[in-house]
Amino acid sequence: MPTMKPNEIRNMTPEEIRKKVVEKKRELMDLRFQASIGQLSQNHRIRETKREIARLLTILREKELEVRE
């Protein structure tokens, strides 16, 4: 699954971003489990998923700060 571009994330509502974060965290948990039992063949997906979560949380924080100003 290709990573989302920051502009795509910025077009989402904060609630949609929160749902996406939960979804990505669940995906990361599954990837870590697969890695621990040796079933994960694409190790780079763990790093990509972690970066995607960080990207989502960063843009969510930007939106929160915009509302306060």
C-alpha cells in the first residue's frame, strides 16, 4: 500500500486522521508480530508504517494548533 502524501492527509478531517492512526498502529502491531515469528518478508514495511503514523500525528497536531490560533 503506497504511503499517503502530506497534502492528501491535510485534506482529511481530524477525526478521519485519528481513525487512520488507529488503523496504522494496528497494522504495525501485526507487522511486528509477523517479524517476531519470522513470517515477514518485507521488513521495510515496519519502517514505512512507523513513518506514516508519525506523518499522520504531525499533521493532526498542525490542525489542532491552527484551530487554537
